[in-house]
Amino acid sequence: MGGLTASAVRVGAVTRNTFRESLRQRILMSLVPYSIVIGVGALLLGQMSVGQEVKILKDLALAGMDLFGTFAAIVMGVDLVTREIERRSAYPLLARPLTRAEFVLGKFFGLVASLGVCLILMFAVLALVLLAMGAAVEPRFLAAPYGILLMLVLTVAIALLFSVITNSTLASAFTVIVVIAARFSDVIRNMADVLPGVPRWLPRALSVVVPNFQNFDFKLRAVYGDPVGPGVTGVVTLYAAVYAAAVLVLACMAFDRKELV
């Protein structure tokens, strides 16, 4: 128990440091274009549409959260480990009683926490704009940002894994490919029907390896006020936790075997 407590303390220290660095760097910069898009969108929709401006604005805002959040998760997730190695700032940390697995986990939790704060601030911007338009944000609407957060958690884990096993350029390319595939998982499942020459086992294997981001997409339901039950959110949360844990285990194993030069 004492060893686990000490390990948790070290992971927490790396998490706090990563969280502060992420907020000081580029992650909050996504709030600037997001706020501009939401503000301009509210002004244009107020003049162009009749009665549907609130739904369109919510759809635009959720799409912006997804887009800017994913961009930040990929860019900063890839740099989590590679930047520290290239600057050699990871060497003094790993020379102390800090294992490589603790270093990886701390980096992951720190970036996830900063992305969560960024999503909260984006949601606050949306809520203020909706209040200015005379509309309210219902509690059922929160399911959509929560689903986006789960997608970002998996995106960070995937980016972190690739950043450990390859360089920044390839890690970015591989992460983008996996994220795009995860968003079109239905196409992967039906690949054999579209391309007859594809072996039947390949779509099944890819559907297991590649996460299904459609499970977390509650944007349309939130816009039209359809409730998302606690059973659904519980299942997708468990799915995200299991998948992220598996990817992090692979990342820790790969980083433990990586030669730092």
C-alpha cells in the first residue's frame, strides 16, 4: 500500500505539472477561434433563420467543441513524450524514483484534465450566448459534451502511444488515420460489402482494434432534446475506460523498452 501511495503521489506530481504546462501553452488558444465562431454564428443565425437559430447554434457549437478539442488532443498528445525527450527534460525526471510508466500516466492525466477544462470553458461560452439569445441549456444537453470528452480521452491515449513508438511526424499521421477511422467505424464494418476483394476477417479485426467514436456521438440527440439515459452513458464510459487502459498499458510497455539517447 505504501508503494502504491508513493506511486500515486509521483503520478499526481507529473499530472499537475503537465496540466499547468498545457494551460500555459496552446490549449487555451482554441477558445479564441471557438468564441469567434459562436459569436459570429449567433449574429448571422439571428438574421437568417426563423425559430431554428437555437438548434443550429447548438449544433455549430458542439461541432466546434469536437473539432477544436480533437485538434488540441492530437497536437499536444503527440508532443507529450516526444517533446520531453527531444528537449532532454525527461532525463532528470526519470533519473529520480519515477518510473517510465508513472511518467506516461502523469502526462496522460494532465492533458486530459486540461482538455476537460477547455471543454468546460467552451460550454460556458455557449451557455452565455444562449442566455443572450433568450434560450436555456437543459441538463440533458450535457450528454453531448461528455461524449466529446470521452472521444478526446481516447484520442490522447492513441496519440500518446504513437508518440512513444515513433517520431512526431509519423505519430501525428497515424493518430489522424486512427481518429478518422474511428469516426467512420460503420464504413469499416461494411468494408467487405463495398470491396469484395477484402478478406472477411479484416473488417472484424479493424472494428476491434479501432475504437468506435460513434458510440460517443450524442450531438444530434442533444440538439433535438432527446434524452440519453444513464445506462447508455455508463456503458460508453466503461468502453472508453477499458480501451484507454489497454492503450496506456501498451504505451507504458513500449516506453519502458524504448532506448533514450
